Amino acid sequence: MSARYLLADSLVFARRHAAHIRQIPEKLLDVTLQPIMFTLLFAFVFGGVIAIPDGSYREYLLGGVMIQSLSFGIMGPATAIATDVREGVVDRFRSLPVSRASYLIGHILAELGATLIGVTVLSASGLVIGWGIYSSVLGGLAGYGLIILFAFSMVWLGTWLGLIVRSPDAAQGIVFLVVFPATFLANTFVPLAGLSPVLRTIAAWNPVSTLAAAVRELFGNPTALPPDPPWPLQHAVLCAVGWSLLLLFISAPLAIRAFRKRTQD
């Protein structure tokens, strides 16, 4: 089957996923309303008591909320593909004269699109509370490029998770068990200096902290790094790109392999 037909079939499946979101907009809650809620709560409830040495807390906050939102973004693709596999939807699609890979490609495209909608909504909410991009145009574009790269890796990771669990509920449980503490035990909402020594060390080496620091650096927002940060935070942008690519190169082959295993005759 030619690449043209593969692309056409993949876009059909992507539209099918997008139609589900249009019919059930609650599927976008984890990438739209949830990050907006965190932004407003922390900006107006805690913003007045959390001091940022090199700028405003509201400018500091949004980079962390973006990374947290993208991290929780694995839940959407995980539950979507787990539901389709469990209910036999993927098996029914296999009876159609389309490439087996087109379903998976369409799924990835649709979930990435939903995640980028969440990033757009979150950026708009950040502008409302006083956040902005204060670096150069190239810095701003690089910041969003890093966000898209990380989002792409999270979609693949969520897809792999959805293919190896037994049910959508199991996927949700694993996401909350792993992602929730990982995104809070970091510099997402508070500077590292405000943590106890033990927690500060863990948070400083947490990849979530590196990603949040990189986004803040590229956008020209306050970073509030400690006086002698560890190497990943000193080179946050380089390490953030490395973490994103590592996740992508690991999760994408695992997801493809799991999809083949779940759909084999």
C-alpha cells in the first residue's frame, strides 16, 4: 500500500477520533479545564505568599503547569486506545481494506491535536493572569517546539500504556499513581529552595523539573534556580530535549510492538 493511501486512511481514523472528542468534549478536561484550574488556584490563592527572587510568581507558574498538563496528557491516549482494543473496535477495523498501521497513526495524530488544543487554551489563560513570553521570537518558538516534542513523546507513552493494561480504569490508576507525585515533587509550582533538603535533592534531579526550567528559560520567565543547581538544571534546555527524545525513542517502538501483538491473528 502506497504512502498516499496510508496517509489518507490515517487521516480518516484521526477524524474518527476527533469526532469522538466533538461528541464527548469531557475527554478534553484533563488538558483544558484541569490545567486552567491549577493555574487560577495557584496564581490567585498561593501567588501572594510564594516569593520568586527574579520575577513574578504568575510568570514562573505557567511553565510548570504546562509540563504537568502534558505529563497528565498520557491519560487521554491510554484510555482511548485501551477502550477501542477492549471493545473490539480495532478488530472490526482490521476487516476493512486499510493498512493496520493507519489506525495507530490516526490515533497518534488525533491525540496530539487534542493535546495542542490544551496547550493553546493554557497559553491563553496564562496571558489572562499576567504571563508572557519575554525572550526573543526564536526563543518563544523554541519553547513551543520543546512543548510539542514533549507532548509527542507523552502521546506515544500513553498509547503504549493503553495497549499493555487490561482496562481503561487500570490506565487511569497507573497515571495518577506515577504522574501525580512526579509532577508535584518538582519545581512545577514552588521553587526548589522552599523544599526540605531531601525533597529538594529529589526534585532537582526530577526530569519534570528540568523540562519546566527549560520552558521557563526559553520563554524568558523566572527560573528561581538554587545558587548551585545540579547539571541537568544548569543545562535545562539540552537535557529537556534529551529526556523528550529518550522517552520518544523508547515508547514509540514499544507501542508499535504492543499494537502488533494485540492485533495479531
